Amino acid sequence: MLVLLILHLVAALTAPLLVRWWGPRACYPLALAPAAAFGWALARTPAVGRGGAVVETYPWIRQLGLDIALRLTTLSWLMTLLIGGVGALVLIYSARYFAAGSIGLAQYAAVLVAFAGAMLLLVLADDLLLLYVGWELTTIFSYLLIGHSTERRSSRWAAAQALTVTTLGGLAMLVGFILLGEHADSYRWSEVVAQPLPGGGYLATAVLLILAGALSKSAVLPFSSWLPVAMAAPTPVSAYLHAAAMVKAGVYLVGLLAPVLAVVGPWRPVVQIAGLATLLVGGWAALRQTDLKMLLAYGTVSQLGLLVAVTGSGTPDAALAGTAMLLAHALFKAALFLVVGIIDHGAGTRDLRELSGLRRWSRPLFVVAVLAAASMAGVPPLVGFVAKEAVFAAFSDRPVLLAGLVAGTVLTVAYSARFVWGAFADRPGVAPVEPGPIAGSLLAPPALLAGLGLLAGPAATVLDDLLRPYAELFGGVHAHLALWSGPTPALGLSGLVLAAGGLLFALRGPLAPMLARLRSPVSGNQGYEWIVGRFDRLAVEVTGATQRGSLPQYLGIILVALVLLPGAAMLAVGPWRARIPLWDSPLQPVVVLVIGVAAVLAVGARRRLTAMLLVGMTGYGSAMLFVLHGAPDLALTQFLVETATIAVFALVLRRLPDRFSARPLRRSRWARRAIGVTAGVVAAGLALVAASARRAPDISAAFPDLAVAQGYGRNVVNVTLVDIRAWDTMGELAVLVVAATGVASLIFERSRTGPRPHRPEPAGRASQTDRSVWLRGGPTLYEERRSIVLEVVIRLIFHTVVLFSLFLLFSGHNAPGGGFTGGLVAGLALVVRYLAGGRYELAEAAPVGAGTILGTGLAVSVGTGVVALLAGGSVLESAKLDGSLPLVGDVHLVTSLFFDIGVYLVVIGLVLDILRSLGAEVDRHIEAAGTASGGLTVDKGDRP
């Protein structure tokens, strides 16, 4: 089973390349992937036909106890046959349906194959969380397929509506799965059913949440509106997603859970009432459609209601009838959608008011349509008749439900006749349509599906043997699938339904006014638009009320919430009563006093630069506390981070006024001070509480021994970052890359990977390259902004600082330092190079793009983890390499060094990106605006 999933993944990844080579004909080899699933399931028929199961389990996320648990039983076997068989036929059909050079064909082929693989994962998953993964993958892929025609607004709207409705239902379903899994202490459905279920409202809530997901996926009321709108998708997509695959996912889920959950209080009322209402409303709406595809769409909604009501009833006979109807519906509805695609492809329209005489165009197509529509109407000897009669027999003892099913089936017969009449009848006053010949590869798939529906009817006893194991999960099965069961009440109801449906179709003319009047005043699509519009309006109102554009207001709300919620809880519990020493060294109170004075002065500072320096003093004071606590690594990092932060602040302050704006009123000023002091006290209290609330042994106590034994280093801090908790560092690297991209995107008016700025030559005199200069970018600065002393010092120390950063990188595993610290030192070297020589000097110092450095660093770190995995270890596992080199001697190397090199590169790339955005790019803006006095660098050639 896992091989089948991998096969679909490979096919989806190679589809764009195949389409580029062969065009639409690439769909032929791509059809081999779902065809393989069909063949595999067919070969497993003996195993599941006796009620057995095929099980495969592969380790996945061991920490969560989550495995790739796959299980093939009777119901999933049937779904696999439909997913694989219909999927292969749809791809063969697509090879001639789409013209060469069709826009988006490569994406269509890839996503359709990927969708087939996601559906296989969904129906084969034994783990509920794995099932949810497949469920959401089908949602995403269906969104892409429905929105295939991206140039049309209707396609985009339809895709968004399907995504919204099914995703919300899927999220509700996930909560229900979690409720069941946490109670059973397992998410394997085969293990959940073996344990007692929870009782009361807990189980009822889980059932309702799961049903919300199933009903939304299968377009059952009140979630039906998205499916007719989704007909904006290409017809092959509709034939697969909305007839044989995606919409069956909800029916499959109901069928999977019904043997256990059907006895729960809300289950039967929900599935039966919603199913019957959908059957009737959808059938009535289908009678009013003039577009053949929309007629089938509303018919699909109606049939899905029937499937949910029958499959979810939770009785053995209904389960047998439901699986038979599931098979019959996939065969006849997929065939009918493909027939509509041929008509639309050849005649150029699907409007039944404009079609006439098509039965003479292609007799084979007419026969295929009649067979499929007859199966949908339940005409013997087709499989639709067998399934419908089994449904009537299963509900013969429940007259209310039976009456609803009979009424809905009468509507099915009527719109089936309307489909055949609308597509192929001669219409007075309408010129006969004369399309060209039909390609064999277009006609063969619907013909094969309709032919299977014809053959499956007489073979009903074989189907009975194959599907009975699923029905026996509910108890003893009394009914049988048969083409002829004798003169039973179900047979009489079948005849009555055919007669009543034919009469309803014959009276379509006189009933037309009534059909037009009997409609809901608000359609499902209008209701969806109204709800979405109200949510949009609510979002605007909430945003307007809360997002006032005042940063102090936002910060004040956050701090007040911190004081009121965690602060109040801390006061109520009173955990601070434990005795806490005030200091360990007499120097600590002195440093704290300096930090406090700097913070108070920063609050009252009127100039922005003064406030920045005072805030920097608090950071340096914190670093001094780390020194006094014996944490040199933390102190070094804090010093470097604070220095880099001051440099960034200095770049930003160039574009801000020298002084702060007018201070608020005295009353507001005291309120702000109170909030600040209270928030500070609460934050300090929470930190102390968190540190003293530990009950279990400190996990970090084992880090020193682990650092030497497994990380092969004596610097516990660095080994923790690159080995023990390397996953955390990997996440932080990704955040740094995203932050750098965000900063650059806010500043750059053009691509940040554009050409390097070329150093201009001063106007009116010889090139500065004719004589030696300390920094090549220095001559581009105003004389009053240049500092020859600074240029000389930077020229002398720059390379030494870079070498020192490399020393910190390589020595960090056993001494203070590491990739992060070394990257900051190298970044600060670039900072001072920029401050001394401007943006042209920065381009000389770092001729490589920041994005390249960031990407390389992230790739190196990720690659380290992958290499460890390929070498047979776990991801990001360190290994020790010992050896000797000529002229060097003994070499001791730990593979986590390469991970640290990635960290080093990412930090340098981040600093470089900030310098080029907040520094060099802002300089360019200043120069372009002619505000030379505001920037650090100004082209001397632009001066008068």
C-alpha cells in the first residue's frame, strides 16, 4: 500500500515534465498509477472477500506514537477500486479532452494524480490522524482542480468556497477524532473500536463534530451549496471528484464509523434527516436546471443525501444496500459527466434548450448515456436497479423513512429522463447540432463505466458475496443483492417509482410554473455569500475598533492583559512565599542599580538617540549579570546582540526626528508608568514562579554528560544548540530567514538580488583608483562625513575581526563561541565597514547576495541532518571523526560543526540583509530624493 502511495507521488512530481514532452498524451502513462491501485485491489479480492484485512504499518513520528498504519477491508477495498479504476479512465479521457498547449495542463495532470494518491491515503488509513492528513490533502488538491481556469472569477470563487466549507468541516472532524483518540489512548480505528466508548455528552459531541466533517465533504445539507458551484471545474474533474472520489469521502467516513457509532444518540437523526432532506431538495433542484452539467450536479447532491441516509442508518441490510448504491452511483454518475464533456466538447454548449438531434450524431454515445441514466433511475437489469431495490427492502419496516426515499427516487427518475431528453431529443424550432466525429479515447471511458453498470446487475449475487463482510459488521444480514428476488414489496415500489417518475417527466410542461415557484427564497450559494459577507464586515468592524494605529495603545492592552490574567492567578495562588536569595555576589546589586537607573532615565529621555543608548545600557548590564553568574557564552552573545541592535537602531533613527513627539498629558503619563511598573513586577514574579515551580527533575542536569558522551564537546551551551536541541535551532534559523526576507521586502523598491551598486567617479577630477585609498568607498562620502582615522582603523582590523569570528566558530564546541556568536562578530565587521565607507564599501566587502548566504546557510544546516539520516543515524545526530593529516597532525572533528557553519552563514546573511535594506537601500532612497543631508552616504558627483 505504501508503494502505491509513493507511486502516485512520483507520478505527480514527474507529470509536468511528461506534459512538456508529450502534451496531453502524457495522461496515458500517468493513468498507470491509479490503474496500479485498481489492479492491486483487484488482486486482494480473495483476502477481503472473506472478511479479512490487509495491514501494513511503518514507523513515522515515534515521539507522538504516530505510525503510517494502513488497512484494507471490504469498504476500503471497494473505494480503492473506484478511486483507481475511475481515476485511470478519467486520465485516459483527459488525453483527448484537452487540446495540445492547453493552459495549466501540466498542473492539472500533476494535481489529479496527487489527488488520487491522497484519496488512497484517506481510505487506506487505519490511524485517524493519518486519515485526516489524507482528508485535508484532498481538500487542497480539489481546490486547485476546481480553480483550474484561474483567469475566470467564477472558478476562483468556486474553489475558494469548496475550500472554505470543507476545511471548516474538516477542522471540526479533527476535534472529534482527538476526543475519541484521547479517550481510547490510541488513534488506530481498529484499536478504538476494541475499547469501550465514552458515554454521555462527551461521545455525542465527538459524533456531531465528526459528522460535520463528513456532511460538509459530501455536500449534504446544510453544506450543499459548494458542489453545484464547483461545476466551474473542467468536466473530467467533475467526473472524478464530484462523482467517484472526493464527495464519496464523507460517505466513506460515515460507513467506516457507523458499525460502532450508529448507536450513539445523535447519529441516526442527523444522518437520516440531513440525508433525506438533501435527497429531496437536490432532486427538486435538478428538475429545474437547463445546463446538463448543473442537472448532474444537483442530482449528485441528491444521490449523496441518499447514500448518507442509507449508509449511516446502522443496520446490516442498509449497510449492504448502501455499499451497492455506492458502487452504482460511481459508475453511472462518472459516465454521465464524461458524456456531458463529450457533448460540450463537440457541440460547444451544455444548454439543453440549444441541443437537438444529438442521438443521430453518435448512436454509441446515445446508448452509453441511456444505459448510465437508466442505472441512475433504477431500471432493470442495471446495477442501479439492484441497489435501489435493496434500499427499499432495507427500510421496509420504517414507513416514514421509506416514504422519503421513495419520493426522492421518483425525482431521480424524472431528472434522469430529463437528462436523456435534454441531451439527445429532437427539439422543434431548434436546428440540429452536427458536431464532428468522437475520438475513441473519449468515448471508451464512459462506455466502459456504463457497460460495467450493465454487467454488474446480473452479477448481483457476486457483488453480494463481496460486499457482505462489511454488512456483517452490523450483525446478521437477512437481505441479499439479486436482480430478481421475486414479487416483493420492494419490487412493487420500484415499479411505482419508475411510473411516477415517468409521469412527473411527462407533465414537465404543465408543471413548469409550479417548479419555478416552488423554490427557496434564498439559495445555498446566496446564503454562503451572505455569511461570508457578514464575517468580512465583522472583521472590518473589529479591526477598526481595535487596530487604531497607536503602538502605545497596542502595547498597553497587551501589558494590561498580562497583569490581569497571569498576574491575578499568581496573586490567587501565592507561590512567591518560598524564600528566594536576593543576590549571590555583592557586585550584582550594583549592576542591577545601573540597569534600573538607565531604564528610568530612558523613560524620561527626550531625544531618540539618548533613549537608545540608555536602553543599550540595560542590555549590557544584563550581559554583566551573566558574567557574574559564570555564563560566558550567554554574556558574549548578549554583548554582541546588544551591539548589533544599537547599530540597527542607528540606521533606523536616520529617518526619524531627533526628538520624540510631545509627551502625553500628566494623567496619561502616570497611567503609563503604573502599567509599566506593574507589568515589570508581574513579569519578574512569573519568572521566579516558573523557576521555582519545578517538580520533576531538571532535564538540563544531564546535559553536561550528554554534551561529552553524545555531542563530543565540553561547551554545554553550544552542544545544546547544535546537537541536543538542534531541532529548536533549526526552527530559529528558519525564523531568521523569514525575518530577513520580511525586512527586505518592506524596504526594497526593487529586487534585492539586483546588480551591485557601482562606485561612482567624482566629477571634475581623476579617478580615485589612480592612487591608493584606505577604503574604496570612502571617496564617495561627503568630506564632512568622512573619518580618515575610522577608515584606517577599519582597514587594519577588518580581516582580523573576520578571522576572530572564524576562531569563535571552530572553537565554540569546547570553549565560549559557536556559529551564532561568530556570525555576529563577522556581521559587526560588515557593520563598521559600512559605517566607515558607505553602501559602496559594503558592496566591496560583501560581493555576494544576502539571499544567497541565507539560503546556503539554511541548506547546510538542513543537509547536515539529512546526511546523518542517510548514514543510518537519526536526524541531526552528531558523529566524531578522528584522524591525522600531513603537516597538520591529529584532527578531531565533530559533524555538528557543519550545522554550526550553517548557523554562522545565516547570521551573517541576516546582518547583511539588514545593512543592505535599512542601510544601503535607504541611502539610495535618500540620494534619489535629493535629501543628501539625511543619509550616511552621498554621491559626490551629484553635488553642485
